Amino acid sequence: YIDNYTGWDVGMNDNNTSWQGNAHGVAVCGDAAEQCNNGIGACGTAYNCKFMPIKISDASGALIASYDGITYAADHGCKVINCSWGGLGGGSYGQGIIDYATNNMDALVVVAAGNNGADQAFFPAGYDRVLSVAATDNSDAHAGFTNYGYSVDVCSPGVNINASWINNSYSQNSGTSMAAPVAAGCAAVVRSFYPSYSASQTWARLKQTADNIYTLPSNSSATYANKLGTGRINLYRALTDPAGPSITYSNVNFSDNNNNVFVQNDTLRITGDFLNLLSPTVNLQSTLTVVTGAPYVTILDNSHTVGVLGTLATVNHFADPFKVKILSTTPINQQIVFKLTMTDGLYTENTFFSVIVNVDYINVTVNDVWTTITSKGLIGYNLPGQLQGLGFIYLPYSPTATLMYESSFAVGSSSSKVDDMVRGAVNGNTDVDFSSVYSVRTVPATVSNFDLDGKFRDNVSPSPLPITVHHKAYAWSAIPHRKYVIVQYMIANTGTNALNNVYAGIMTDWDIDPSTYGSNRTGYDAVNKMGYVFYTAANGTYCGVKLLTITAPANHYGIDLIAGGAGGVDLSDGYSTAEKYTTLTTPRAVAGASGNGEDVMDVVSTGPYAIPANDSIKVAFALIAGDNLADLQASAIDAQTMYDNFGPLAVLDPVINSPVLNTYPNPTSGLTDVTYNLSQAGNCEIRLLDGSGRLLGILAKGEKSIGNYTTTFDCAVLPEGMYFIQMQTNNGLITKKIVVVH
């Protein structure tokens, strides 16, 4: 009897790649919870479970509340949540919803892998901490329509499945939408049978006890190797197999012990957390191999012995990392896919992870604003769908949540000539108008604490201006310059005719707060020439783009990302070239003006310019974050002052008497001394961060005079692994690594 565990499913059109519901949100019990032995319809895997149908589509079948449905189900007691829907393109918002359901509400989210018959991550199936389900037929062969890949966890029957349907009827259907509810029902039974299991342990048990189907001819080719999860789900084995370990490898960290820009001839040091979700291990071993990109790397150290690892125990191997050298023949943005094989007696588990090496984008992380500068005009991310990059992170808000969906430099001279890298005139497409002349790179820090330089051009645009753009970026680590990054663009006319009516700017889709991006509003500060977006709830975070150059007027256009555009441009049918030029050239101060706001986008630009042939103009902007509008405005003023004084007056970290910051002992297992000295009086803060940069606590804080100081804290309460001690003073930021071993 299943008590308090719920599977849910919404009827889907499995041949529709947009995965819009054709049942208009009417719940389909499918294979999860249909009653048995009643001579009607079909029989669900967990036929006694409590079932909560949730409507997530509008009258047209468009899924308008998909992730809201997950949150609602988790908040209302569902312990297994089935999602027979998905689509291309993930992001931090969806992952945040999954994390909330799993970590905060202990709900297992079961997701259909998708029906494109491709090695392709659909979402939410591609997120961490979901049970991603591919489909098999009645002979355990993979279904021809099913998606597959390293993100798939298990397979489940999904061909010719009898299920309830609209209009009080039943229908025989195929799809991963049918396979996922079978797995969700199995999860419900497992959670009832093992009432102490968490969502993650249920996930582990189902994976651990699946039947190996890779020996079947249809599943044995290299195309499907390790890409159908651990096999076809087996509920009987999940309830009866002897206990065993189940190891995950997460929080994977790549470092080159330098600037963490992974280029040719660098040596990667790879570490992560081994977590055992089920029975203790005896002598756990791990071995690293390369699956994709092997010709471009050499593994120098591929093994680590974990040994005994108890139930729910975690251990990091920072002191013994895997080591991989990037070869000089490696192409730009080469993906390297690793397989980590973990064995303990008869137990074997493979996990896969990847890294992009020899990158043509660089993460800026020297102050409180973290972002990514690319080689082709994009800001925040190097690829659409929030891929390859940090987005825009404001550390006082969150060290992991990005506040940006997409952003790009844009330049145009007419309603038919605009170059950019954001969404295009056709929904789902992205304009690709710039290509790199030479990749963005770090250069000697002569202006700021982190100087970047690169060049791109619009030769791939279907209607080039034509131009070449020499771009630079600058970031400072000293107060009061910690809350902005400056980007500068030198736009050269490479054509034979003059360019007139040229406007240049930055187009940004902000999502502040990422989990409630529908509550955003734009504003414009004419005095500071700054467009900004903020979360309308109390104490909402602010982000802004400020024009720094004074050679042409500033312009700001706020966009409501809703059908109709609330009187402005309407991007529900795409962002046309004409609409882009409109937003570059005409003012619209406020978007999200009604109620608590909307999902919004804004454009901050400058113009018009006339650029003669073989001549150029320079424009510059500051990307800013703040706790409130006054905080944002203060940083805008500081950024303007800094930009106006580029050169000998630029603020760099001063030389601080050595040693600046030390820890002893290091590695440590107990009481640890943090010693530091100050050559200037002022405010000082000592922080403890985990290996991913998340703030764990403040060890010391306050006004300090010149001198030496020591603060002591106990590392015995910390799990083994790598941490950071960070000292922030008026002079800058200093960070030291510390290793905790037990």
C-alpha cells in the first residue's frame, strides 16, 4: 500500500518537439497510479498511491506553468513527481526548482528523456538530481524515438502502453511520456517499502537494481554505450536485491593552479566529492578514462583509492587529484568527456562529466560581480541556453545563482542592419553575426586587476555593416570598485562607405531573482545614463548597464517579455532586426510596470554615430550589481570616475607587507590559525568559503589598525575537502586555499 507518495503526469503529444500538452493540462494517470483488477483500462505500477493531478498548460495546450507545477507538487507533500514534458535549453532557473524539490522538500522528480531519437539532453531531464527515463519496447530494446545520453539514469517500458486519455477514454501510446510514469510508480513503491529512504536514496536504489540491457544487439552499439542509464528498471529487484553501495561523484572542480583558463599545455587537476547513498563500501577504487577528446589530452594520474565510505558519507580527494595535460594540438572549445569508474568488490558504477578546454571565453571572478567575457560579443555565456559561462553572479546575493539569461553587444545602422548574438526573428533561434578575429585573452594588468583583450567582426552576419570590434574588459578587486565590470568596444568601419545612424549597445535578458523572474521591472537613471532591472519584492537585488562614454547620447529601452509587449516591442513571435534597431534607437524607460512586474529585458545603447570608412568610434559600458538602487547608483558613479581616469590613476591593489594571509596548519583537521597583517588601517573581513566559492561563514570582521592579527577556528566540523580563506580589505581581496583532512 502506497501511503503519501504521489506520481503525476500530464498528457503530452510525444511527436511534438515543443512538447506542448495536447490534453490541455488534464492529468493522465498513465502507468503510475491506475487502479488494478477492476477490468477497466490499464493497471498502474503503484496502483494504490495517492495521486495529485496538476494542470500546467493553458487552453491552447502551451505549458505555461511547468516548473511552477513541480514547486506546487513538492510544497503539497508529493514525494514522487512525474514530468512527462520537456524541451531544449536548460538554465539555472529550472535547476533551482529541481534542487528545491529534491533538497528542501525531499521529492524525487522523475522526468521523460524526450522523443527526438537523439543523443540530446532535454530539460528538465538533463538537470542534476532528477531520475531521467528513456523508453524501451517489450523486448528491452531501446525505442527508436527515445533520446539517450549520459544524463539518462534508467530505461522503462514506453512502447504501446495502455493509458487513460482525454474524453473519459483509454488509448495505446508510445513515448518517454509513457515510460516516465512507470518509473515514477516504481519510485513510489520503493519509498513505501523503504520509508527511511530519501529522494536521493530512492533514485540510487532504482539505478542500482536495474537490469543490464546492453547485451541486446539493438543496445550494444557504440552509439548507445553507457547512454541508456544502468538499464531497464526492475521493481522486484529494487525491493528484494541485497543491499549494496551506490556512489555519486559530484561538485567536480577543475583547476590549473593558475588562472583557471584551460588552454594548451595546461595541466588540469580534477577533484570532486564521493558520496555513498546506500550501504558502506569496503575498498572503493576510482579510475578516470577519456571517452571523448582523447587525442587532445594525456592523463598523468588516473586513479584514487577512497577505501571505506559509510552510508551518506562524503569525501573529497583534493590532496590526490586526477591530473590531465591539455596537448598543444587541442582545437578551440574542445569538449573532453571523462568516465569515472568506481568499483568495490562486485559493485561497479560509471559516472560521466566533461570540461571545455582551450576556451575562447574567460570568466571574470576578481570582485563581487562574476561574469564571462567571450570572443564574439556575448556576455555571460558563450552559447545559447546558458551554456559555457557564469552568466552574471552577484556574490552578496548568491555565489551560484546567475541573474542573467543572455546578453550581447549589438550595433546597427538601420532597421535592416543590426549585428548581435541574442535571440532572433524566429522563436528558438539565435542570431550569430560575430566571429572571433582573435580569442579574448588576459593581458598584463595595467589598467585594472584583471585586463582582457580580444577582437571580433561581423563577417558571418547575413547583412554585415561591415565592422571589426576590438574589445576590452576590466575588473577591480578594491573597494569601492568591487560591484562592476567595465567593457569597452572600439568599432572600426572596414567598408568603403561611411556608416551613418550607428547605434551600439548591450542587450540583456535579466532574471532577478532567477526563481521568480516574472517579478522584474526596469528603470532608467538619466543622470547616470544607466538602465537597470530589479526584483520587485522587498530588498530585491538590482542589476544595471551604464554608458560610460560621452561622445553620443545614451538610450534605454525596457522590454516586456509577454505577448503583446505591454505596448512596446512584442518578442513573443521573435526579435526581428527592425525591432532590435527600434530598441537601440528609441527610449522606453519602464518595463514590468504593472503589478509585481514581468519577465523583462533591457537595452542600453548610445548613438547616433557617423563612422567614415577606415575610421572608428569607442563606446564603453559598466555592468553593475547592487543591493538597492542607491547602492547601484554609487557604483555607477565610481565606475564613471574610474573610466574617466584610466591610465596612471587607475586603482590597483597596492603592495601589502608579506605575509598578507596565512593558515596553519595546512592541511588541517582541527584548530587552525589564520594569521594576517595590515599595512593600512581600515575595514577587514576574513571569510570561509567551500570549494565552489560558497560563503560558509565570517571568521573576523571590523575596523582594524595597522598590525598583525590571528583568528582561530575549528575545522573538525567541516567535511574533508578543499576550502578557501578570503581576506577583504580596503586595499583588495586575497584568497588562500586550505585543505581539511580527517
